Amino acid sequence: MRKIAWMMTLIVTMNAVLVSTAQADSREESLQIKSDSAIVMEASTGKVLYEKHAKEPMYPASLTKIATAIYAIENGKLDDIVTVSGNARKVDGTTVFLEKGEKVRLKKLIQGLLINSGNDAGIAIAEHLSGDVKSFAKDLNIYLKEVIGTEQTNFENPHGLFDENHVTTAEDLAKITQYAMKNDVFMDIFSTKEMDWHGKTWDTTIQTHHKLVKEEIPYKGVTGGKNGFVSQSGYTLATTAERDDLKLITVTLKSNVVEDAYNDTIKLLDYGFENFTTSSIPKGTTFTFEDQQYATPEKIVYTHAQNDKLVEKVEVNGVLKMMNQDGEAVDTFQLDEIKKDKPAVAARSSENQPSAASIVMERFFSSTYLSIVFFIGVITIFYFQVRKLRITRRNRDKFYF
């Protein structure tokens, strides 16, 4: 009986291990994001860490202003003086109370656009850069597609007020934000909590409406954000945050309740920071494949799960693959060929890279697979122990008959 009790304890323990592993593997599925569409992307590499309907066309509301801002920064002159039109003056929604004929620097308009979500500032920017809103939308869409690489974005205006043809996706918005983050002027404005505003008829202190940026909801590492709302889009939110070397972008679209948009954002940021990390290989690091040497043309940065045990594998033509313990390529890079008349320094030989067979074996003996194999072994031992006890009892009964 002691043997049976011991075997049952082992079975319970192994079952707990398997359940724990399954729970870890399904954490992504258990985030329970309420927004209709969402994404978390690592900003340095563009790696998508989680997505929910991220390619589905949605209405972005004021997240449009992220695109308008970076376009204006890169295609306008920040010191230009913009004359506000009557069209800008009478636009609906949130404004910075610009007056017709008022003269404002382009940079100040971009600040009013991003910080206070001024729709009038968006119209003034569009008319200054392209002559009218329709032409600006055309110019902006070309820029987004050809420069940033969006795939399903079509903007009809610079501010995000509802238009049935004004659509984008969570993935495209993450790409736009990732691109914009490389610009210091953009990030300085995107992270601003408040600034003094002196207008023709309005002197005040404007504040960001993003609760994480202005620390109304505390969260460590937030570096910027933009919120939006129109009835057709629901609540929309774009947020950037950084801890150590990990830079995250989250986008949530169409939340029916504003608190859900922020809760979803925090869940996505927690998921990214708790489960992923970023590693790098310096520029000029050399590798060897057979008798050919290759080098990294620039610093290589890649994002991977924190529990990944990565190995570098160089293949023909200088393709470098970062392989995890499951034999999967986490990322792939093209190395530069080193001419043989040039001396190589600190080369990493491909002979030191694990073979395909060793990767398979490592996968076999990883925790999940080993647990399953051990569990089957326990069941087998338990079966033979019970069978042995039954035979012993049968023989004993025959003896005393």
C-alpha cells in the first residue's frame, strides 16, 4: 500500500507540473483583452509580441494625429509661421481655440495637436503643408505607405473625426508609432504632460489627455501616448513604454468603456515586460561558415522570450539565424561576406553551432517534453506494481485454500 500511495503522489505532482506548463503556454490567450483590436510591439525590432485582430480595419479617432504629427515634423519647417483659416476655426471637437487669421508657429501647432488633441491645429497644419485637407490626406497616405510601410491605412483628414473611409489597423498604427519614435522632436512632444499655451484669445496650460502619460494612472516606464474617441470608434489608445533595453508600443482600438482601454494597455505592457527581453550583437562581429567568414554590417538587435536559450547558427550565403531550444528561428539576419584578403578578428565558427540533431534532442529533453515522458513512465510503473500485488494476493489465496 505504501508503494501505491507513493505512486499516486508522483502522479499528482506530475499532473501539477503539466498543468503549470500549460498555463504558462496559454498566458497569451488568457490576457482577456476587451478592446476589439489590440497589439503590443517591441519598438527596436518591430517584433509583434501579441495581437488581437490587429490587421482588421478600424476607426482610429485621434490616434490619426500621430501620423499627422510625424508627417508635419519631417515635411514642414518647424519655425514656419502658419496663418489659421476659417475652416480651422470652425472645426468640431477638441480644439486649442485658434482664431481666424491668427499666426502660429508650425511646431506650436504640432504641440497643440498631440498634447491637447486640437482638431483646429490639425486643419491648420494640413492647409499649410498641402493647401487643403483633401490634398493633405492624399500626401499623408502616400507617405505612410511608401515611407513607413503601412498596408491597410487610408486617412481622409488630419485629426480623426469620423469618416467611413477613414480607417487603419492596430498593426499599422504600431508601425507608424514605431517610426515616429525615432524622431526626437516627436518623442519630446509625445511625452509632454503639460505646457503653457498663449494664443490670441486663449491663455492656459494644456495637458495631455492620456492618463498614463500624465500619471493619473501610475505605471513605471511610460514614455508617451495619445488617446482618442468618437462614437463610431469607441475609445482608442496608443502608448509607449521602456524598461531596461525593452521598448514597447501598445495600441488598443474600440473599447466601449474608457477604463477597459487603459486596463487592456496595462495588461499588454505587463505581458511584454514580464515575458520578453532584447539582446544584441555588436557591429563587426565575425562568424565562420565552412571556410568563409562573415560580419555583422551593423549592430544586430533581436527580441525573444526571456526563457529562450538561443544559439547562433550561420548558414550558406551568410544567413545568421537565432535558434531557440525548440529549433525555431527567433530572428534571421543577413551578414556581410568578408573578402579573404582581409584579416578576420574574433570569428565565431559555425562548427561551434549546434547541429539540427542536437537541437531536436534539446527540444526532446526540454521541460515540457520531459514531463510528458516522465508522466508516461510513472503510469507504466504504477500499472506493473498493481499487477504484481494482484498476482501476490492470488498466489496467497491459493496457498491457504
